[in-house]
Amino acid sequence: NDVPYALQFFSAGVCTKLLSSLLQASFLAALLFFWLVTLGSVRAPPTRIGRMRFYVPKALLVGVFWLATAGAYAWAAWQATYEPSAVAAAPTSAALEGLRAIVTGHAAAVGPQAALELAAVACAAVYALWLFTIIMGTLGEVFTMSAHYTVTFFFTLAVIACTLTGLA
């Protein structure tokens, strides 16, 4: 999922780092969209509720997540290239500082990286809640489904569990 990784070491510019950031965010967004669509189609196939109502909300959520993640990755790559004296912070430290600034009433002090990371964390939280809702709803109906959908559901759960635990 990171084809230009090796080129980053031979290139002094930021283009390969930005391309790498874009590809990483794209891979993650495609994977998240796949899981939402696969688990959602097990419970309610798109033809039953209409394709627009099925795909558009999922695409919007994952699209906003992609924009925020790609922007945060690109901003971090840009900063690392053109400001080498800047200390690399933990991935969510900017988001936590941004949240602290918003809660204390200093929203104008939130920088672009903090805003992008905060948006990505908010989208990830909504995604996790949505996925949990789909999984819990499907577990109640799993024994009334056809064998094909049951196998797809449990296989997808196994892949998600392996990915979250770092086994994959």
C-alpha cells in the first residue's frame, strides 16, 4: 500500500512523500469503505433499500475521513521535509491539543494539522460506532440468513479482528 516508500530515500523533494501519504490514506479509506459495504450488504442488500441510500452515506463518511487523513499525512510530510528542526509529535497529540483548545474556547488557536487530525479522529469514532451498530444488528439476524451471507459475515468479522489486533 506504499509503493513510493523506497523513492523517499532517494528524493530530496516532498513529491514522493506526498504521494506516499495519498496512497496510504487511499488504501485505508478503501478498506474501511469495503468493510462498511460488505457488512451492510449482509444485513440489508442495496437493492432492498435503494442504492443511493445505501452507498452515499458510507461514501460521504469515508470520503471525509480520506480528506482529513490524507491532509494530516501530507501536512506532517511537508513539515518534516521543510522544517527538519520541528519535533515530530505523536500522531494524536495535535488532535488532542486541538480538542483542548476547542473545549477551552480557543478554537482560533487550532492549527491546520490539529484540525485535520481532529476531523479524522471524529470520522473514525463515527465509523466505529456505525460498524458496531451494523455488527450488533446482524448478530441478531445471523441464524435467519442464508449460508452465503453467514459465512461472509463471520469471515469479515475475523478479518476485522485480525486487522485490529495486528495479526494481519
